[in-house]
Amino acid sequence: MAQRPICTEIIRVDRLNLFYAGLQALKDVSVSIKPCAITAIIGPSGCGKSTLLRCFNRMNDLIEGVRITGRIIIGGEDIMARGVDLLSLRRKVGMVFQRPNPFPLSISQNITYGPRVHGMLGRQRSEEVVEQCLRAVLLWDDLKDSLNAPALSLSLEKQQRLCIARLLAVEPEILLMDEPCSALDPIATQRIEELMTKLREKYTIIIVTHNMQQAARISDQTGFMLLGELVEFGETRQMFTSPADRRTEDYITGRFG
Amino acid sequence: MERYYDDEIRLLSEKISTMGEAVQERLAQAVDALKRQDVNLARQTIAADEEIDRMELENEEYALALLARFQPQAGDLRFITNAMKINAELERIADLAVDICQRVEDLAGQPLLKPLVDIPLLAEVAREMIRGAISSFVSRDVETAKTVILKDAQADRLRNEVQRELVYDYMAKDGSTAPRAMPLLLISRHLERICDHATNIAEDVIYMVNAQVVKHHPERL
């Protein structure tokens, strides 16, 4: 098992506000996220969960009219500052989406694409990287004899695992997952959840999910968002047995949302 | 906002409340049988325990189904899990009422060793505590629950007094009083245990309502 880092905080968000062309989507969000843990962000549709997630790798920069104030400190650096190397940031902070999106390439090419772009790959290393990453997502035994097969020929669950493997190939520190299981059936979901609990030993995972039972099952910390505000944030066990805020209680007991 | 399954959750509360009333009735009958040395009433009370056992199993199964079907969280989770605990406590109280009735049978045909003074007082404390505990559960009333917990010290004092008197004033001085003293000693023990179960229920209610753990931590009251 990987040694846990001594630091207690891998991401610190400090009074983050985000506006989409005048409409405020995030309101004064401040939070500290633990390393090598799974943090779940829950809340009703439109509350700002995915918007917050996309802040961690500055994917919101790609949206026209976005204005952001506040700081996000990752590895001692404010990633919102001018001059931040976005390519390096997005290598360090990878993202998995709701719908699996493997490249229209072979299985092995999907994995080696990122390291090639980042100049991390020598000729001999590519086979090692492919095996290592597929083993990490528990796909090596299934796919080792068909690495040249199209990635799109895989089941949705295996495509999602492949997308995670693709992230791991560039040696990230943080994995962002935006409803990674919502396109999957319950058994596939369970397999992805098992993978996430295994990956937590080495990576920090932040997951946005509509599935509260999933958040309760797999996460170490949970944040509840409502109308752009981070209403409550804490240990998952505490949040799901005795939340401090009435709004959190009402949401997780199904009284709204 | 009302949820489509709120009625089903409320029904669990009603089931526990109904069982609580039945248990109180059994306890009242047991104490009555003791005071009047009424063996027939004691036997009827013993026979009626079957109904309490049935209710306990039914309530437990119902609660488990709620957990499985709705995966409750937070306040709902605390309510259902503590309702299950209270369900078990009530069944134990009913068993102790049966034990009291069995002691009444043991004493049948013999004159009482002494007039009953502290035992009826202890019985009344037990009834008050049970009544308060069940009421606190139904009304989610933390203050009533705290009152129940604080009353347990009185029950302990009364039990200790009964024990002291029977052991030192009777059995130690005259061993032949033992066959009549021991059932009374055991009855005081059963009543004190009933008070302990009432205390447990009250502690569970406080956690259920406030998520505050006072069990094993009376200083937090």
C-alpha cells in the first residue's frame, strides 16, 4: 500500500465566486480537501457542483463570459493566478466525465496518447505504461490480448475504466469525476466504485454525484451545495447520520431536490 | 415537503407506541398481582407475553424492511435504528413483568414476610419511568427523556434499601425466612432492571432527536 502523505490538505479553496455572464453560480465557496481520500459533492441539479469541480482544472476557462474571483491552492500554487501552465495543471488534475469518452483509437493508443503529448514516453516504456495503467484499473487480464482493438468496442463500464487508465498514464495527483457512473448499470457502477476505493490509496478523488447512496458508500468527506453555496462540508459518516445544517438534513432525507 | 413513504415511517412510530402501551399494561398487571398476591392474574399476565413477543418480531421485520427499501439517512436513520433498539428494550421489560409474576407464583400460599412498602414504591417509579420513556419517544421530547434518566437514581436507592432490609434484617438473622425473602429480593431486582431499560429508552430518544450521545455519559445531561 502507498504511504499516505503527511499533509492534511491537497486543495484549498478560498472564497471562490464564479459568474456566468452576470449570473452567480458559485458564492463564496471555501473548503479544504484531504489528500488520498474520496470527497463527494452532492446537491440538487443546478447547485454548482460541476461548476466547482471544473474550477479545479480550470475547465471553466473554456466557457465564454466566465468570471472567477478567489483562490484555489493546489500544491502550494494558486491555480487561478495569471501565468499558470494549464497543460501541466490538467495533467496533474485529470477529469473523468459522465459519459465515457475514449478516443477513437485503439485501447493502447488511448493510454499512450497523453504521455506522448507530455513528452513522458520513450519507445520502450509504452508497453510498460499500458500494462501498468490497465492493471491499476483492473483491466489488464481482460484486455492484454486485444490491446489493438478499438476502444469504442468495449462495454461502457470498460470504456470508463479505460478513461481512468488514460488519466493515470500521465501521473496525476488528483482525479475529478463528474457523475462517472450515471451512464452505467448497477453492477458496472459497483465495479467502478470498487476501483475508486482502490485508487484512493494513491490519488485524491473528487466526485460529483446525484446518487446519495454512492456518496455515503464510498466517500470520506462530503460537501453539500445549494444555489451556488457550499452549505455544509464534513466527514461523510457525520453528514449522513447527523448533519449540522437543516438544509442538508432535508436534502439527504429526500425532502427536496 | 411530505415524502411518499412518510406514512410508512410514521407507522413504525405507531407500532412501537402500541407495543409500549401493551407493555405498560403487562407491568401494571404484574404489580397488581403482586400487591394482591393474585396467582390467577399472574398466570394470565404470563400467558399474555406471547402477544408482546409477536409484536416485537413484527416491528423488527417492519423496521428492517424500511431500512432495505428506503436506505434512510440522518434523522430518519437515527429514528429507525433507535426504534429497533427501543422495540427490544420493551420486549425485555415485558419479560421482566413475567419474571415478577413467576415470583408471585413462588410466593403463593405463604404469608408475606413483611408488609410491602418499598417494593410498591419502586414499582411506581418503574411505571412512571416507562410511561415517561414511551411518551418521550412518541413526542420526540428530550426534556421528558432527561427526567426519566435522572429518576433512575431513585430506583437504585429503593432497590438497595429493599436488599439491605431483606438480607440484613431478615435472612442474616433468621435463615428460615429465605424462601419468602428471596422472591421479594428478586422482584426488587426485576423492577430495578425495568427502570434501567426505561433509562436506555430515554437515552436512545435523546440520540434519536438530537444526535447527542448521553449513554454512559450522564455528565452530558
